[in-house]
Amino acid sequence: MERASVIGGTMVSLMVKLSSIAGPRYSLMAGARSDVIFLGAELESMHAFLEKLSGVDGPDPQVRCWMKEVRELAYDVEDCIDEFMHRVDVVHGAVTSNHGFSSLRGLVSHATRLVAVAWMHHRLAGELKGLKARAIEVSERRSRYKLGDDIGMLGGSAMATDPRVSVLYADTPDLVGIDRPASEMVNWLTDDVCTLKVLSIIGFGGLGKTTLAMEVYRRVGGQYSCKAFATVSQKLDMKKLLKDLLSQIAQNEVDHMGTWEEGQLIRKLRECLLNKRYFIIIDDVWSKSAWEKVRCALPENNHCSRLLTTTRIDSVAKSCCSHPDDLIYRIEPLKASDSRNLFFKRIFGYEDVCPPQLKEVSDQILKKCCGSPLAIISIASLLASKPVMLKEQWEKVLISIGSALEKNSDLEGMKQILSLSYYDLPYYLKTCLLYLSLYPEDFKIERDSLIQQWIAEGFIGEERGQSVEDVAESYFNELINRSMVQPMDINCDGKAHACRVHDMMLELIISKAIEENFVTLLGGHPVAAKPQGITRRLSIQCDKEITKTKGGMNLLHARSLSLYVQACQLPPLSDFRVLRVLNLEGCLGLCDNHLKDISILFHLKYLSLCRTWISKLPPEIGDLHSLETLDIRDTNIEELPGTIIRIVQLKYILSGGHTWGKIKLPDGIGSMASLRVISGFNICCSSTNAVQELGTLKGLRELTINWTDFSSGDMKRQEAMMNTLGKLGTSNLQSFAICSRNFGSLEFLDSWSPPPNHLQRFRLSAYYFLPRVPRWMASLCNLIHLNINIEKLPNEDIQILQDLPSLLHLDLWLKSPQKEDKIVIHGVGFPYLQELIFSCEGTSLIFEPAALPKLERLQMAVHVKEAKSYGYQFGIEHLRSLKKIYIQLLCAGASALDIEDAEDAIHNIVKFHPGHPRIDIQKCGMDMHLEERNKRQHPEEKNVQNMNASKEDMNHANKKRKEYQSSSAQ
């Protein structure tokens, strides 16, 4: 079923602008001001109605046409207001810069500006009258056709069949790839724990949660005196659910339940279950409140009872499994072999049969299904219905899966499952989700880049005192929580720094975005082959499609342009007048000439030139007074134009990557008071004045610097940097990182006064070793992530580290050799540490009982020759929460037998560990270990130096470490 969507993102920014333009700054004519107030009230009312429609199934065509009119009206009103505000601001700026009117030339110039302002006001008044007339017409059309007078009647009358019905009655032989997870769950459910336990299966819609739950039900249901299966769905009907459960548990009561109230049903159900060993499955839970209501009807007892729930929402799964003995089971997509077996069995009747000419296209179809059993079965059923198995037919299905979702009855079940998640989103999340349609398939989307684009588009507003960045990040996390996007680069704090969209969900998102004229796609997707209407957002994903933009497309109203192709046929920037987002990431072939008209993009807030290798920015970039984000990572830019300091609203300057150590801070940077993030600038190329000006940026939150020169003039820079850090210590600086490839001293890090008490992340990636743990670190109660190099680590320094109350991640490089061959971690301190990485040749860590109670991931080097002296006993068995271990065996000077003994000892320790952690052992010589450590200390060479999505992975650049972190995150 269809539901209405909304234009929440545009309305958020538009209502603010309408209020602003009606204020005294713009001195509107009386008629124009009243028109602005009218438009604000009318659009706000329309917006409220659209929100109501967002909860309605199947709006009819008339309603859809009316919704489209409202969307286009809101866009046009905002464009009109933006252009007027910009022109007035330009005139005001010219007046401010005028040095007087004593000369005739000055008086003429002033008179000319007055005429220009009068003309702008007159023009605005005319445009507002036209927009007001449109608003009245749209409103009257709704009244004339009585659109939405009875919202409850807007949906279709026929109830669609629940796509889970076929699952509930599926034959066991038809199931594929389900035996292992079902066996694991059966083992967990049938243990000897007497108290009630809850298992919650969580996963993306269509992954087979209900199928898995039903298979477990079939396997173990007979072991319980009472068993039942019931579905909640999006809107909980508590009475219906209770009657469903009672009809399976107390069949003799069915005739009496018709008139019972909810309270009576709950009491009866609890009475029936209280002294019984029961197993109940509650399928498809959508909210914590729904679970809490259901849970109160299911009594605790000591008869080994079990509850199993399924959900696609992370927070709901956590609510279901609130007790330590409960278990959240994250269902995985089918493996490639299981996907093929299911696909071919549904089409041909056999698992291993596929004509040679269909093999390649079948692999492409299965790739798009991403291991989703529902997607595989749905598309296989569509193909099986074809009378002849022709390669051309299969290729047509492959390229038209998005449109087929809307039109083909064989895919109706899959469409329903996917749409449930989409339609359950609040209107503001729908807008943010639709924005993902601009990205190509399988694209890794950086979190910070995405939320900066959301903000630039005006989708995000401040809420309850939170900044727009905090609100946008909460929206990103909510999309992950609802399984709408798949998290990537999960750090020890549980935050994902990137995501990707499941291919089938992307198909749905694209179809909705095009339907609402939210986006125009060129290349990369068959639905977008023929652009229609006014282009609001343009994403070019195929080189051969770029020429179509010259064939009559109206780009004047485009708010976002994203390119994932060569830049040789990039549309002229002069074609874009209201652009807010210009994303040229990875657009190879870009040169200075492509940006020659950038100054006309006076609305531009987000500019990404990342991985374009452009060598220079035009001076005209200083005219982008609205710009908030400038991303020049992985370019050949070595110096920013002096005009950059005129962009007083700039918040993020991101550089670095392969341009490590090249870009210098601009003089006058202290005037850019809005800056929050600065990354990748070379302090040694910058002037002392620019370094000192950093200290005046009180809004700075994240600072990453490079230090490449340790020559005689270095002491002046170190003094300047010490003064700057002292000033930033009193601000709200939350992240500081310093990187260096060269040997030398960074003594200013030894003393930071006053200490940065708000600091959450500190990273030293250099060949410099601090003499000891700096004493100023003892006061960092907010420090979460620490990467540090130390010459020696006495007990009092260990005490400083273990007393840090918020520390989650510690990467410690200890200089070799140390006097002691082992360092003992006692059973106190490090209360929340989840990840520990320790490097020191010739020194090992020993863990005492109760040490590191929350540690989940451990990486350390073990020198075989030294470890032999204490029997390869490290105390790993005392790390009760451990999930992943990565050990480097340093084999220099050790015999083959000793190396084998060390491996066996470590494997035996892990074998009997109660948490059964995964282990990865790598054998290497001393020189190999040093090389790996150097790679980790200088991840710029791996193109991961940035303060966005990859900033938490900078110490995991080599392949092994990435595999380690990825697997541990799972």
C-alpha cells in the first residue's frame, strides 16, 4: 500500500526564513509583509495536513497531485525568499564598506543602491502576489474536491495479505541456510536456567526473522506444556493479540472471550501460564511501548520458560532483552552458496541447475538481493512465471527491479515488507532517508559528510537546546536503529561512522524519491533515464548521461549536485543558481576552470572536492559567504586563497589524506569564529601568527595537525603551539590529534595548561615518545579514546591511565627496551575500557583476576622468547568480556618448537575461555612488527587521515587490523 509522504525538510528552513524576512532588517513594503505572513500561515497549515497524510494508506491520485502542488509551492517560495535576502545582504554589505558620500561619485553610488533596493522590493512584492495567488488556489482546490475531509477513508478498502502467512506454513525442506542459526538458538533456549529468558531476533526486513523463529518453534515447541505464536505488527491490537495467545494456550476458554475486556484477558493469560513451562513467540514488535504492554501479560516463573521476539529495530530488541541472561541474536544475510541454492530451487526445482547462458545475469540478480531470502524468493517467483527462460528477459528484470516493485504482483510481498519500515518513519526521517537516493549502489556513505549535507539542505532544526549537528547525528543513528541502513566502521563507543543502503531498500527509496520529484538521477538506475519536471536535486552516476543535462533540463532550481563520474562534461556552474550542496567527491579530471563561476553559488553551504586531485582553489571562493563545509582531502591543494577568511560561516575545513603535510593555515584564520573542525594542516608550513590565532577559535571542537619540520626554527612554533593549546584548554575542544613522519621532539605536549577538561579524544601518531604519561591527563574525566607513545610506564603512570573514568579505547606504544619483561594489569581500574592495543617489543602484558571487566577486544604483541620464561601465561582467561583477540607472535630468536608451544598455549587459553572469543594469531619477525606499527602510526598513507567517518580507524590502517576491528564490531 502507498502512504503519503511529506516535505518536512523544506518546511523546516522555509518557516525560519519567512519569519526572518518579515522582520525589521528587510523593511518590506506593507503589502509584501502581509503576503509573507499569509504564506507562512498557509504553508504551515498545509504542512500540518501533510503530516496527517503521512499516516494514511493509499492516497488517491487527486490527493497525490495536491501534495505535489504543495511541494513545488514550498520550493518556489523558498527560492524567491533566498534570492531577495541575498541581494539585500549584498547591498547592505556595499553600504557598510562605503567610506562616505562627500564626493559626487559617492552620492551617485548611494543613489544607485537606493534605486536597486527599491527595485528589489518592488520585484519581491510582485513575486509574492503570484505565490500568494498560487497558495490560495492550492487551498481552494483542496476544499473544492474535499481532499482529505475523511482521512480514514483515503486508504484502500481491501486488506493486503500478510506476506508472513507463507512463512508460517512453509515446509521445512524448502528452507535454506537456516539450520545453523536455528541450532544455535535451540541450544540457548533449552539450557537448564530455571528463570524466564528472552531471545530477540533482530534484522532488516526480509532477512527471514519470522522464518527462523518458526523453525525454532517447530523444533522445540513440543518440549513445553504451553506454546503459542502471535504477531504484533505496526499498530498493536492488544485485545486481538491476547485472544490469539489464549486460543492456543486455553482452547476451552475461546467461547467466553468475546466480551472480555483487556484486563480480564491479561489476568486469564497470566493464570494459565504462571505454573507452566511455556514457550511463546511474539513476532514483529515495532515499539518499546508495545513490548512493555505485551510483557506485562507474560508472568515470571521458575519453570525454564522462554520468550522469543522478532524486530527490525535495535532499541526494541534491547528493551526485550533487558536482563543479563537474555540474548539479542542478529540475523545475517544468506551466504552466496545458500542464496544460489534458494534461487535456483525456486525457479528450476533443483539447487544446482542453471543454464550456462543465465549464470552471469543470475549472479548479478543475486548480488542485488544481498542475501535477503524474501528478495530472492520474490524475484525467483517472477522469473519462474516466464514461459521461456531467455537471457534477455532476465536482464530486463535485473535493470527494472525498482519499477517492478511498484507494478508486478509477484513482488508485492517484498514491497510490503520493505514499505512497512519506510512508512513507519516520522516525516523528518523520511526526508533524510530519501536523500540517500543521490548515492550510487553499494556506496560507503560517511556519517559526518551525510549529516553536513542534511544540514546544508535545511532538513535539520535545533531541538531542545541541541545543536543541529547533534540532532542530525541522532537522525542518522535512528535510521540505523530502525534497520533502514546498514552500519559500517563501528567504533568502541558503539557509534557507526559510515553506512550503506541495502540494494533492495535503495530501490524503494529511489522509486519514492523520483515519485515526489525529490531527486533526478542520470545513469546508474533505469528508472531515471528520462528526467521530467523541474530538477530539484541532481545525481550524475554515468559518464554517457552527462550530455543529457544540456538537452533542456532546468537546473536553475537544483539544490544539490552530486557527481560520481569524470568531470569533462560537468554542467557549467552558471546553470545553477540556488545550489546548496556541491558534492564532487572522486570526480576525476576536475580542474580550476570547472570552478570559475563558483562565486554565483551564493546559497552554497557544502562543497566537497575530496579525491579530485585539483591543485588550486579560485580566489572567488571567498564570495561563498554561506559556505559551512569545505572538504579538500586527497587533493593537490597546498595553499588556500587569502580570501578564505571572508567565509565567516565556515564550520569545517577538512584536508589531509595523501596531501599529508602540504597545506598551511591561512593568516587571519582567527577571524573565522564559526570554525568547529580543522584537520590536516601543516603547522610547520604555517606562520607563527596563524598558529597563535588558532587559540582564539573558542568554538573549535576538533583539531588535527601535521608536524614535519624539526629544524632550528621549530622551537618558536612549539612555543606558539603551547600557547595555543593553553587557550584551547579553556574552550570546548573535544578532539586533538598530531601526526608526524619525522623524528624529533614535541615537548609542548608534555605540559598542557590549563588542561583540556572537555577532551574526549587524544591521538599521537608520531615517532616521538612522551617521557611519561603527562600529568595533565589525570584530570581528563571525559577522555574516551587515547592513542599515546610513552618512553616508560612506571606503576604511578599506569595508575593515571586506569583511573580515567570514561576511557573506552587505549592504544599504547611503549618504547623498547623496557627494564621489565612484563607489565601487570591489576584487578582495579579501567572500569569501562573496551579495546586495548599494546605494542612493546620484549614486554608483555599480564592480567590479574578481575582486570579490565568490560574489555571486548585485545591486541598485543608477544615475544615468544621472553614469554617462554613464564609459561605463556598472560591471564587472558581473566578477561571475562573478551570477544576478539589479535596476537602478534614475535618470533625473532625463538625456535620452531617454542613458536608452536606458544601458539598451542594461547589457543588452549582461548578454548576454555567462558566467552569463547575469536582469535587471530600472526607470526612475524621483529622487523615485520616494527613495520606494522609504523603503518598504524602513519595511516595517512592509507588515506584515512580525516576527522569524519574514518577518524576512529586511524590506528587500524593495515589489512589485518581492519579485519580485526570489522569482525569484532560484528
